[in-house]
Amino acid sequence: MWVSGEPLSLADLAGIAVLDRLHERAYKLENDYMCIWLPSLSTAAYNIEETLSLNDVDPTEVILKYTAKQEEERRSRARQDEQTRNRSRSRRRNRENERPKTSERPVNENRAAPLRGIPQAADAEEYIRYRKCLYVKSIKEIKDQMIQLLSAPAMEHLLSLITHIYRRKREMNEMGIFTLQTMLLTEYTSEFLMNSSNFQKNFRSLIGVPCVDHRIGPTILRSCLTEATRLTKLSLERVCTDSLLKLVGTVATNIVYLNINNSLVTDQGLLDLVGVKVDSSGTRQRLPRSCKQISNDTEKIVKNLSPRWSKIPGVGAVNLIHFEALNLKEMDWCLNVVYSSRESQKVPLDAGFVALLTFLPKLKVFKTEKGGRAVLSYVQGRKRQSVEPLKLEVLLETHPNQVILDCLAQYCPNIREFRVDWDDYTSHNSGREDWIPLLASFPNLTHLRTSYIDYKTTHLKDTLPVIGHNLVTIHIQEICSFHYSLTKQIKESCPNLVKFCLLMTTNTLLGSMSEIQVEKDVDFSREMSLASKNQFSKLKELHLIGPLGSDFVRYTVLGCNNLKKLTLGIEWPDPTFCNVMPNSRKDLLGREFFDEVRAVNSLSELEEIHLFAQFRRGSAQLDEAFAFYVGTEFKQLKHFGTFKYWNIVNSANIIKRIRQINKHITFDEDPLDSSELCKCSKLMGLFKDDKLVRDCSWLPVKPRSFSLMDQVTQILVGPGILLDDDDDEDNLNNSDQESVNASDDEDFGEIPLIAGFDPNCVIQ
């Protein structure tokens, strides 16, 4: 029985039982090959295994030939042994009666020691090919058995279960999961999410290895994708290669969703995905110059010239709607020695991304760091042709400018979500906010998300009155400078806002010695008396992280009577890194903080809540009493988040107490009661119900770990904790502490130290 509340369905229970048996077989296959056999190979044999291709090879035929050869060699050795024994028997015939008879030692051929490495007198390449084919053939045999026993919907349910149990964000490195997923990938599969990290090293590009397609991981995945003709959604994040994309473009032509983030795909793979080839028949062959050194390297397909592509009939994922390709590690155009392809100010006219825009007429979601630049190159490369507007609705661009926004407004009129992840502070610094006024040219814009843009100018505040009535989501993160007036403008100009995220975090705070600047240019006490209670009336999600006091949160939640999800990461860094300090105990996240907030909004409709403070000062009042108060006070609460950043030693006790009152509530940690679980099922203990859509793993928080920089910072500038008012006399010379203890009437109490805590944040 599942501990968090409702029991699992009969289909889930039966599916987990089947997966347990399959996982045992998958674990044995994967462990024998990856952990026993591969490490035993010599360097030369290992290089052969890395580069040996199984393309156009029938594994069954290879196995039959090798086993037949082994059987013939065994029979030949047996005949030779028989002849040798006959000759020896005739010589010893006269002495058999004189010697005492000894029993012959039995030979148990069925319990031979497992082979490690290459057997003696065996051809290395032949044996390695046999072992790789045996792995692929074993997966195929188990898959065929499952197809005969189970229906297509049952196989689909098993695959969805194992994908849910070992989802990517859990960063599972469980042996056997990759093999198990490929066992369930059949010709009837419609959705496949590759989420095992155990085989990722088989997809990494290594120095000295020209290609990764012949390793065992890509080989198995390619053999399984060959039959997946009904795929509609596919995620090959961190494992995709050019050859796999070519296979997808040939086999899965009905695919509508594709994720190849963090993979080794190049422009050639993108061209193969849409089913086009570079046509050089119409170009005049250039004569070699005697003064120019001729290169023997293969000709690059990206030359930043007008594209000459020809479509291959019947090939290409032309139905693709959603495409994600972030951080493609092998994408290199070599157009500029200063900037990489990720930071290049322009996309080549004949790049693979331009081919996607050209040959995918249904494409609506285009997520890559160069989305806007790709659209601009698409338009510039078709100057002599009529350019029809694209159907793009979701677009990502890391370095937008006025030229890109003008182009998008003209040729992408349907854009409803625009995401800007300005992920560095070293290049393209000019015009970081100059593009914001041009957002008024997008009449359908409803979602806006930005990173590393501090909004130090008034561009956004001046543009919100024009676009705010259409906005449904505003997501602002990775900022180090913030004005209260921006929130005031958002609240007044966005009456239909449903989700608001303000995440003042950075993953280079201590390393760059940056300072978080909060400008309190608005008196919220006065604004609350003037603000309309209808503002933010449609808001359902509110996520706030940063040095924000109770007055800011009070003003923000005023009127949010339908709020369902709330995140409060009230951080108070050391004065060295932040210009604001808490004014009183009420600004430290805890019971008093919540009493202040609930004075203007009861938050009675909350279903999901996340509370934490990564810095030591802010976690003073996050204790068991406050956790029990939150878990029992809000009657509609379904998910509580995590206690990782609380002053709680044993979270299992408080979770048990809360569940005595609200038995259906879930937590990110969710300690399982082993007495209530089926001890014979391993996967049952990992099943997390529907917590996947409710946990806070997406929040920009870093797991608690030791940080040398954090410890050194405390030595240099102090621990940054609030002291009791009784200690003020001992700290008269400390200006920072005087600013912290400015009010003699407030008693902050003793704030415990949390050893080994890293306050840095990492955006996931």
C-alpha cells in the first residue's frame, strides 16, 4: 500500500510486479556486459569494442555462426582428445592391474567460470562482435516474449511506469534501467523518454574517439528505434547523435515532440531529421589556387551561404510541432574565433536550425539558444523569394536585439511565449534591455520569462501598461538588482496574471563577489491602503525567492484569493553580498512572518507550498512547530515541498505527525515505511504516485553540501547571523551588526548555525 494516501490502482500494482521480474533480467544483462566484461578488456580490445560497428549486421546470424564455429572447434578438440586417450590406453594396458585404480575427476562443463575478456585462441574482433550481438539479441528475445504475452496498451503502461519511477530529475544511476527501457520500446510505442544516466558515458564525445555511434549504448538504442514507427513523442536528452536523428527522420515520420538537449547533434543531424540534403549541382566548381593551401578535410556543410537544399521524398519528421535543442555540445560553425556557436551574434544562412524552420511547416515550439537569430537568418536567406509567416508560438533567444524583435514581429505574429536566458555577463552586454519596448509588437504574447536581466531601466515598467492585460505568466529569475516599483507596476498592469515568479538568485554570487541590490522605492504600507483588492485576483501560482520582507509578501498576496501554489524562499545573505537586512523577527520566515501575511490573505485555497531559506540567517524559525502549523492549518494542502533547508534534524517525525491529520499530503522527501511496502518489490519503494507534477525540484536551490568558499567567506566577513539585543554593547564597532540590530525593541533570539551549508543557487 502506498504510504502517502490513496492506494495504487490494480494496473499499477500488476505493472510494478512485472517490472520487478524484468528488471532482474535487465540488471543481469547490463551488469555482465558493463561491469564484468568491459573492465576486463585490454586497451586494444576496448578500442575495438568502442569502434566496432553493428550497422547492417544481423545479430542472429552472427551468433549462429560464432556458436557453430565454437561447436565445431569443440568437436575437433574432443576427437583429438579421444585419439590421444586411445593411444595412451594401449600403452598402459599391461600396467593397469599393477596400479591402484583411481576414480577419474568429473568435469562439470555446465558450471564453467564466466568468461572475462577475450578467450585464448579466439579472434578479438570476432568475439567482441559476438558479445555485442548477444546483448542486442537478448533484448530482442525478451521484447518478443513480452509482445506475445501482453497487449500494446499494457506495454505502453509498463514503459510509462518505469519512466515515472526513474525520471530524469531524480538523477538515478540505477543499473539495468537503460536495458529495461529498451526492452519495452516496441513498434507500438508512442512515447519514449530516455531518463537513465547509467549509459550516458556511451554518448560522450572523447578525445581520440572519432565517433560514438558504435558504442554499445547507441547501438542498442538504434536497434530499438528502428522498429518504433508509431512514435509521436521522443526525448533523447543527453544521448542523441546525428545517426540517431537520421534514423528518427527515416522511421518516426509522425513524431510531434522531440527533445535533444545537451547532446552531440550537429547540423548534419538536423538536416537528416527533416530529410534534406545539400544540393551542389547548381554551383560552379571552384578551381584550386596555386597559392592557396588545399585542405584534405571533409567539406563543411555550413558555409554561411544561401542554402541549396533538396528534399528527399518520403523522409523527414515533417509533422514536428515541439522541438528542443539546448546546449548542443558539438555544434560549431567556426564563423568567429571570439564567440562559440552558442554566443555567435548570427546564425549561418545554411545552418541546420534554418533548415528546420524551412521544412517543418507545423513547428510551433522552437527552444534553442539561437531561436531568434535562426528566424532572422531564415528571412535573410530568402530575399529573392516570398517569405511566409511562421507558425511559431514559443521561442527562446539568449541575446535579443531590436533587429531580431522587428523580424519576429513581422514573420512570427503568433508568438505567445518569449523566453530570454541571457546567461552571461561578459559578451553582448550592450542593449540588454533595449529589446523590451518592442514586445508591444506582439499582440498574442501571454508568457514572458527572462534570466540575468536586472531591469535597471524603466523599459519594462513603461511597456507593461501596453502588454500587461494579455500576460498570463511572468517569470523573472537570476537577478541581482530589484526595485519594489516593478512589482507594483506588474500588479497594476497585469489583471489576468496567473503565474508570477520572482527569483533573486545567482549561481556566481560568491565567486564574482556580486551584491544583491534591493531598492525600496515604494512604501507598501501606503500602497496597501490604496491598492484595489481585485488586483492579482486570478493569480494561482506565486514563487518568490530573495531578501524580501513580510511587507513585500503582504502587498503581493493582497487580493490573491485563488492562490493554489506558493513558494517563499526568504533569503538574507551576509551584508557583504546584500544591501538590505531584516527589520525585525517578522521578516524571518516562520510563524510570525505567516501571521503578518495571513492578516491580509488567509491563503485558505493553498494546495501546494514550498518554504525554505538557504542562508543561515533566514532559517532561524523554520522548526518543527512551524512545520506542524503549516501542515495542519491549511486544510486544502496536498504537497508541502521539502524540509532540506529547515532546522529539523529528523524530518520523518514531523511528516508522520502531519500525516496523522492530513493523510493524503505528500512531501519531496517522503520517507517510506518499509513495513507497509511489499518487501519483495524493489520498484514499489521508488514509486512516487503523482508527485512528479508537484515537487519543487525545478526551484533554483542547490543540495546541501560542504562549500569551501562558504567557509572562507565566513572567516573573512563573519557568519552573517543575527545576534541578540543583549549583545549590542559588544558590537558597537560593527556597522553591519548595528544595521541588523537597529531596533532595540526587537528580540531575534538565538539563531543556530547550520554547518556545511552552501547558499549558492543553481538554476535547473
